[in-house]
Amino acid sequence: MKIKFSAKEAQYEAHQKAFDELLLQSVRNDRMIGAENVAGLEKALARYSGMDEAVVCNNQFNAFVLLLMVLGLKAGDEVITSPLASGIAVEAILFMGGRPVFVDIDEAGYTIDVTQIEDAITERTKIIIPVSLFGRCPEMETINALALQHDICVIEDAAQSFGATYQGSRSCNLSKLATTSFHPHMPLSAYGNGAALFIQDAALRAKARKLLALG
């Protein structure tokens, strides 16, 4: 017996009329990028996560690159993250000339071991990227406290935890910056790919939108 990983076919059969109407609407729309549906998605994502705004882009790699750009990551800057992840964040760090620094996982939850983070912090450390796995969020309260103590930014990698909660707050709203993915293997999946980034600071958010428009 073959069991399909994705339920896309069943979803289409259940909502065929709505899907066909949306597809035809997209084809007929003169504005192929950033149309009303994208703005509606951004509002829905922000409302669901509890953030002021969400910014949608084509994939999580570019979402990470945008966040690293608005934070001003420079060649040689260090970014602490987990080795048990998709590798997309690491690719973005290397693309920007940064240096990924791996902190091992906690054997109980498989997320980054918060007891080892401080030992990995150096004068070159600029960012911490804790990675959610299997719907489980890292110990964000401890991570945010460490980051504040050392004047380091935190980017929550919420690709695998969209919809999860941590201490009463939804994933994507557990630090001042976050990103999630709409890859077909993720909790909130798309017909193809996609991603969103969340930035609390309005000025940084505006900068991200400007960079996205230039791209």
C-alpha cells in the first residue's frame, strides 16, 4: 500500500471549485506579483501569529537573507544556530559571508541546548537562530534573555512550528524577528513553495520590504 505524504490531491478534490476560481483569477490579473491575495495572506499571517505585520516572499532562504541584510550581517560575523535543521539558515549565513557556529541539541527536545549557548558567544557573535523541530519550539525565554544580556539579535526559525504555542504566545511571535516556510513538508504548506518573515521593528520591516521590492 502506498501512503502519500501530502494531502494536496484530497484537498483539491474537496475544494475544487474554490481552487479553480482562485487560479483563474490569478491568471487574469494583470498584476502577477504582490497582488491583493498576497496582501490578504500577510494580514492573515500577522493576525494569527499576533504580530503587527508579516512579509511574504518566495522561499525561506530569501527570507533569511532579507533578515540578515536588514540586521547588517557582515563578513566574519558569527551566527549561533543548531546543527539539526534543514540547513537553509546556514546557507543564508554563508551566502552573506557570515560564520555559522553550531551549538549541540538538547537530547530531550532535539532543539538547541540553551545551557551551551553562552559558551559559544564571542565578540563576533551577532545573531542567534534557534530552530523549531517537529512542532516543538526551543526554550525561547532563556535564549531571548541571553541575547539581551549580550546585545545579540534572535531570529526564530519557525518553519516546523507554525501554529505551535510557547508560554501562551504563538510561534513566529517568540522573538523580535522570525521566519517560517510554506514548503510542502511544513505545517502550513503551499502548492509549491513560499515563506514569510516577521519583524517587530517598523523601520527594519520597511527596509525589508524595500529590499524585497528591489529584488
